[in-house]
Amino acid sequence: MRISFIDVGEGDCTLIEFPDGKVALFDGGSGSFDKQLKIFKKLNSSEINKIDYLFCTSSAAKRCGGLAEIVKYKEIGKVYAPICKNIGATYGYRNFVKQVRNKNKELNECVYGAGCYSEEYGYCVWVLYPPKSVSDGDSVCASAIWISYGGTNVLMLGDLSSAEMFGFLNAYTVGGFEIDGHSIILEDCNVVKVPSGIEAGGALIELCDLIQPETAILSTDDATFSLIADVGNFTSDDIYRTGINGTVTLSISVGNYEVKKER
């Protein structure tokens, strides 16, 4: 399995290439020309014409701004998006929804339990947050995603705020996470994708203390020294920042993973 955290500046675009040949894409950056070009260069160089699972984790422009063009020019399978009654919440989200509907695709809710799983190939991608009980349909939304393959576990924390992260941790502490009969053990996390806008200390410290990550990835080049220091206390400074290192790729095999950086 390969997980590529594409360098799209402030925002996110994560590409997963599964061992069975299927593909998942999380978010599409802001939609600016240079960032859009990077995404399409990555997809085309990997000869990806179909995205089997497309996840829009937030209606924030920096995450969904580039998704409309991707939907327009690539074949799309199942689509997940946040609960958002107002499709005009942002310009990027409105255009994304329009293109999805143009292709007669259904928008599935990007909430707890959504995702994909292969027993044959031993991988899973599951949304852990927000919960299904989310009621504020006009919020921007933020997601936590769990990815597992070959004994390596990756936790992507999207744009979770400190308050949302505390809610995420509380949900895990109180009831745990179990999806389709599979228990998700956060303490088994190897790699954490840190929210770009999270504050240092507080919820971030509590989460890292729980999961004890080996590696951290940030999709930003302007993280504060305090934030980097907090994460570095747990990862022994094994931190990658797309704004500095370019696209960062995890190459995962059974029992092992390797981190490769563009620069």
C-alpha cells in the first residue's frame, strides 16, 4: 500500500493506492492552479484514471476547492462528504457537489463507520469522527480517519479543532471504536497526520500521549515551534512537513513501512 500526502500547501490531499489496485482520495486542496497541477501530475504519473473511493472530509475551501475538477476529469466510484444542508457553504463545496450530481453519483455521509474494507487483502479505511449523531448540518465539519494495512496503522486528523479532538478522545475512552466487528485500538497507531490548524498543548498532547506515534506528518509549512516541539516529544523529531519536504509517501508492506519525501 502507498499513502501519498500531496504537497498542496495549507490544506490536504491524500492519495491511497491499495494492494488490490483500488484507489482512495481524501480531499483536493484549495483548487488553485499550481496545487491542482500537482494533484493531477501525481494521479497521471501513477496512471490513475479511476478513484474508487472519494472522501471530502470538510466543506472548508482549503480541502474541497480542488475536488470539482477531479470529479470532472476522473472516473469516480463511491463518494463520501460531510453532512452539510447548505451546499453553498463554500464556493468549492458547491462546485464539488454540482460535479458529483452531474455524474449521477450519490453523496454518502462522511461519518463514523463510513469507509472501505478488504478481508482478502487485509486493509481498512474507516471514518472514526464525526459521530453519526452530528446534528449541525451547516457546520464545516472535520473528520478523523483510521487506515490499517500489514500491521501499520495511520490516524489522519483532518482539521479537528482542540474541542473536537477532546470529543474524539472522549468517545474513544467511553465506548471505544468498533466497526463491522473490528476493534480500532488507537494505541496501535504508528503514524499520525496532525491537524494543520491545531493549537499546541492541550488536546494534542493528550492524544499523542495516548497513541505514542512513531512518525508525524503535517500538511503545512508554517507550523509553530510549539506545535512541532509537542509532537517531537513523542516522535523523536521524526516529523515530515509537506511545505518543506514536498509530497510525503508511506510505502507499507506487511510488518514494515518506509517514509519517502520529495525533497
